[in-house]
Amino acid sequence: MAVLVVLLAGGCGSSRSTYDVTGLEVTRYRYLVDPRNPTVHVMAEVRNNGHTTIREAMVVATGIGRNGERLGRNGEQRGEGRSKAKDIRPGETKQVTASFTNRARLAAIEVKVEPVPDAQRGR
């Protein structure tokens, strides 16, 4: 009985999905607006602070306009870039790049981590 309590308290009994992104955080990011064309290039670092390997996660970089509005809407490519981070072990940091079309009113970038949609898992 004592062994079971120790295993459960240690997290060994949890059934956390490898697609659960709650343990991931964006530790830093940079972006560059290409002066030759309307493209924004984003490089982000994602760290796994959890206790399980995350099989896949979607890193989403969204342009923020001068009035605070999000430039990407409903998954359209202008104003938002998406890229998958794969096989992130506990304590590991991965670099991910994404790009999107700049609409000339870009003021800032927001980068976040989302679960990969079911239909896109494993691709």
C-alpha cells in the first residue's frame, strides 16, 4: 500500500497525454521584418517544464497591430504563422521558426503554444 501511495504522489500514476501542452512555455523569441518583402520571420524557444515528453505542440506567432488588434484571423496566413515543435523532453528547450505576411501595421508579436489539432497529429 505504501508503494502505491509513493508512486501516485510522484506522478507515476498520472495519465497525462503527450499532447498536453500545459508544461510548455515560450522562454524567448525574436522577430525580423524582411525589408525586401512583406514577410515577418519569427524564432521562438519553447521549454518543457513538465514531467512527460510532449510529442507535438503548435507554436503560434501572431502579429499585433498598432491599435492592439490581432492581425491573423481564423487561421488565415496573413498575420499569423504556425509551426510544430516535436518530441520535447522534460527540461529540454527547442527552437521553432515560423513566418507570416506583414500587413504594414505590425506593432508587436505574440507567441504562444497550443495543442496540435487532432487532424494534424503525427503528420
